[in-house]
Amino acid sequence: MASDHLLAAVLDVLAEVDPAEMFDRRDVLRAVRPAVDPAPGLDDVDEVLALLALPMLGGVVVVYDGVYRTGAAAEIVVAGLQRLADAVRVVDDEDLADRY
């Protein structure tokens, strides 16, 4: 599972990408690898890109397999992640209330 440090590093990299340019998942890996410890693998980067490609986040747009364009600005993506985290907390709290 990818770490929050990797997610932050990927968002930083995406902020520097020209919106008109396409990029490959390996480009992202090369850019984030020195910034994240332990160094992520391609599978880790794929997980983050898959998360960011979710329609509710729109952080990246899949052009074709493994190739992307930037999507929404980082602030919008972070707000979407916060909404998702809040929803998970609500469900988790409700689940605990139902069980006990």
C-alpha cells in the first residue's frame, strides 16, 4: 500500500507538469523516488495514480494504459481526499455503534 508521503510527493510532481503534456507512470516514479524513503516501486506509483484517477478526485486523467495528463489542481484533490476520509470515518463510527 502506498504511503501518504508518496501521495504528497506525487501531488508535488504533478503540480510541476504542464497540463498540455502527457506523462508516463515511469516519469512519476523517477521524480518521486529520491524524495520518498523507502523508495517506492512502480506498483506503489500505480496505486497512487489509480486513486488520483478516480472521478471524485480527478487528479489525473488516463490517456491510455500507464499514460496520463494532469487533472484537477492539488487543492481540489486534497479536498476530495478529505471528503473521502470523512465519509470513511462516518461509516466506521456507524459500524461501531451498530455492533456495540
